Amino acid sequence: MGLKSWLIGSPLRMQQEGKERLSKILGLAILSSDALSSVAYATEQILSTLLLAGVAYLDFSLPISAAIALLIFFVAMSYAQTIHVFPAGGGAYVVAKNYLGRNSALVGAASLLIDYLMTVTVSVTAGLAALISAFPGLIAYRVPLCLVTIVILTFVNLRGVRESGKIFSVPVYAFIFSLLAMIAIGLWQPYTPVVTPHQDNYGGLMLGWILLRAFSSGCVALTGIEAVANSVQAFKPPEARNARITLVWMAAILATLFLGISYLTQKYGITPALHETVLSKVTRAVFGTHFIYYFIQFVTCLILLLAANTAYAGFPRLCSMVAADGYLPKQLTSRGDRLVYSNGIIALSIFAGLLILLFNGFTNPLIPLYTVGVFTAFTLSQAGMVRHWLQSRAKGWRRGILVNTIGAIVTALVLLIVAMTKFIYGAWMVLLAVPILISLMRKIHAHYQNVYGQLDIHSKLPLPNYRDSTALIPVSGLHKSSLNAIHYAQCLSANVQAVYVSLYPEMTKGILKEWKKYAPKVPLVVLDSPNRSIIDPIVRYIDKLQSEDPQCVVTVVMPGLVPLRWWHQLLHNQTNFYLRMTLFFKRNVVTINVPTHIQPC
């Protein structure tokens, strides 16, 4: 078994794809972990903002949480409609492409790609924050632990969706049931918090602004809801029905946990702290610092770390759809040995690692970057569905248009609030990144269109004239490898010549003497190199040949050694590799490697 098979498993046949589909139980574990895990920090974001107005204003956290819970209901209902209409997968990109046009689709794609990237970084950093709350001695290792977690998630996801689902289902359900138990016990326990009198530290306008900021901060609870709509085809048949049921389960659990935690923070008078999460404080207030406290912190850490798996499921699939339309590199449409979009998984890990390094592994600076992309995608998806109902007038269109119109208006208003209140705190980065990413996607698409146009069989692009081919052999001396290349070149062309770059005159005299003896029929051209460069003189000589005959096609036949062990290659210079890379971009130049295999001693 090779290293690759040991790390990610043996390759799967395409016929095994059906066995890699998800049940509703596994689907909830894989696709809902992002949304469900947000309850670990969504309430804390609300409280942290309200604290700016004073401790007394923390009482507003519960009504704000109720408004966000209602928003969860509307968005989930809207996406249930979307799944019904787009059973093959109906995220913002697909809906916008079909009903709002290419420009809106690109905005949706760019927003979702940024959202998935932020999902990984926020989930991983928040997960480590939960662990550090219980074990403060880990603070100094925050960034290395984040990066190690991303590496582990990468390899787990490269193994395939069923294996990642089995691994992730245990902590997801442990998190759900432990928090439900905590909320039930917390509601039952009698407790009388200290009442803090209201102080009007701010005028009405400033207080309203803080409340809007608190609301927009708490809207991170909605992140990840679209993942189910984007991954309908990951479910077992009937795909759309199973996806809708999973979405309803997720929304109900999410709203219950979010409202329960928000109520308990108010009941126990919990306030945010720098090195301890609000959820940690709530758990400590309900259970004390006992085994159950550490268990909940542990599963919270796990689900936050594994919440990134939602992005690992959604990001590669979205990339494959956008790449299939020619707006991202085509490599993103390819599946790896385990029937997953491995290139998308690796790309997501690299960019997430860079973001964690940039923000030093802290969660709070990342939150403002999070919700802009989420609600942009929500708004486009719902607006596209409104247009669908107007055009199709299919059965139930009146109810559908009502649900999606409310969803579009509400999410657009939230997007406006988020953009306004979070702009100076980092949202400007996303608002700048989206048009830059769209511009990049357009350039990629223009490149593919140009390539396809020129490669078309009916294209007027002339083909090179290969009749006048010159075989050129760069040699470092006279040995079996160079003689091997000479024999091969003579099979290709009647015009064969070798070139040797002279660095030391005395050595050159010896090579010329041997050349006349062992290869007299092939002319050897000696090129001077005062600056000791090997590649530049050869490139200049090829330019000279082509200037003398513009129709000349130069075939560069390069002798090469193939050692017995891979690491033996490190003991030889890489001139052939660099020469091949340099010549790859030159017109009417063909490079061929002629290997000479080294036999074992």
C-alpha cells in the first residue's frame, strides 16, 4: 500500500458513487454542523456588541435572538422551496444563473466562495477558543493548533463523504443532545440574577445603531443554511425529499439551541470575557466545573472544528459547477480517487490556512467578514426564486412567491444592515473581494473562450509547417546518454545538430576531440557563455535559427537520466527541467526527453 492510499484510502470506481451518498442522519452531521455550531458564538457576538451600551442593555439580547430565530424560519422555508424546484442542487449560483442572469450568478458564486472560506476559518478558530476556555495554557499554541486541524480536516475529507460523515456524526449529535440537556436543566433550575438598573448612556439614535449592530452580529447563526440546498445530490434517493427533511431538522434544532442559550445568558446574567466563551460560562453556571462541563466544552470544540466540514462539502461542489461553466480552472471539475473534488478541498485548505495566519487565529476579527457573503447569496437565491414563480406559474406558485418574496426582502434588509454596521470593522474587505473575484472569473472565462475558439476544428488558425524541422540536441559532454539522444533525433529529422555551452575552454577542446571520433556525422555547435549561463545561449541560438527561417520548427531532443531511486534525482542538476520550462512558451519549438535508465549495481 502506497502513502497516498494509506492516507486517503484505496481508489473507488465510479460505480461506487451511489454507495457514497448520504442518509438524512449522516447528511445532518455533515451539512448542518456549520449552522448548528454557530450557536456557540452567535449569542456571544450579540452580547459583546450590546455591552458597548452598558450591562443593562444586555436584556435586549433575547428579543434580538427571537428576531434572528424568526429569520432562520423564513430562510429555511425559502430554501425548502428552492430544493423542490432545483432537485439537482439549488444554491444561489444555480438559481441566479437560471433566473437573474450571468452577472448575478457570478456575484452569488463569489459571495458563496468567500462564505465557505470564512466558514473554515471562523469554525476552526472558534473551536480552539472553546478548548482554550477550558485549558488556558493552550493560548500560546492557538495558530499551530488551527493549522494542524485544517490539515486533519483535509485528509479526512479526501477520504470521501461517507467516511467523513461517520467520523463527524458522533460529535455532532453529542453536541446537540448535551446542549438540549443543558438548556432543559437551566430552564428548570431556580436562579435570581442581579438586576442592573438602566442607565441612558446613549441617545436613541446611537442606541438604535448599537441594536442594529448587535442584530447583524447575531446573524452569523444563519451561516451554513444554504449548504443543504447546494448539496442535494449528495443525498440518497429521493434526493430532494431527503434534503428538505434534513433542512427542516437543522432549522428547528438551530432555532431551539440559539434561543435556549440566549435565554440562559439573560437568566444567569452572563457577560462576555476575553479568554472564556459565553457558552463556557453558561455551562459552568448550569453544571459547575465538573465532568459534564468539560464534556460540553470538548464536544463544542469538536463541532466547531468539524463545522468547517460543511465548507469542505459545499466549496468543492460549488467550484465544480462554476468551473464547468468556464469561470474557474477546469481542474476543479475533476474528482479524485475517492470520488470527491480533491482539488477544491486542497484549495480551500490553503486559503483558510493563509487567513488564519493573517488574523493570528482569533475569531472576533473574522466575524464581520462572514455575514456579508452569506446574506448576499441568500438575497440572490430568493430573488431568483421569485422570478421563477412569476415565469412558471406552477402548482402552488402563489404560496411559493409569498414565501420567497418575504425571504428576499428580509435577507436584503439584513444584508443592508450588516454592510452598514460592519463596514468599518472589516466588511469592506468582503465588499472589495467580491468584485475582484468576479473580475478574475471573467478573465478565466475569456481565456477559455479564446482557447476553445482557436482549437475548434473550423478555426482559421494556421497549423505550423513541420516539414522543415531541425533536431537540436543540447549536450553536456559525450556519453551514452547523449549518444542515445542522437540516435533518436536521427529518426526524427535529416537535419540534426548538437549544441554545447562552453564554460571552460580546456574542457571544450577535449569534448571536440572526442566528438570527431564518436559522432562525426552530427555537427557540434559550441556556444560561448561569459556569464556561465547554460540556458540563455541555447535560447539565443534557437532564436537565431528561427530568424533565419521563420517556418523552421525546432525539435529540442534532450538527453536525460532516469535513476533507480527517486531521491537519486536530487543528486543531479536540473538543467533539462529549467530548459524545458523556458522553451515551453516559445512558438514552433517542441521539446522531447530521451531517457537513459540507470541499471542497479
